[in-house]
Amino acid sequence: MNAGKIKITLLRSPQGRKPSQRLTVNALGLRRINHTVEHTDTPQIRGMIARIRHLVAVEDN
């Protein structure tokens, strides 16, 4: 059962962005364009997504 999980996909490159945004992309485990990772839906993860919302797509399970 995947209750409480979200899928995050990197759609745009973090190159040329602020260092904090690049670090956030790396901290989420996103390595390349169209790479998708799955995380538990927590306020901490949602806050990280909010910082880079212009670079990623989020899908709730």
C-alpha cells in the first residue's frame, strides 16, 4: 500500500539556479531530467518541493 507517498519528477534543470535550489534537488534524490523519486508525504518534503516547485512535477498516490 502506498498511502502517504508522493512521486516527484524533475522536469527542468537546476543548472543556473540558486545554490540552495540545487542542493534541494540533490537532497530529494533527483539526479537528471525526467528522473522520478518517491517520498513519504511529510511537511518537510512538501517544504522542499515548495522551494523548487518551478522545476518539478508532483503526483499524489
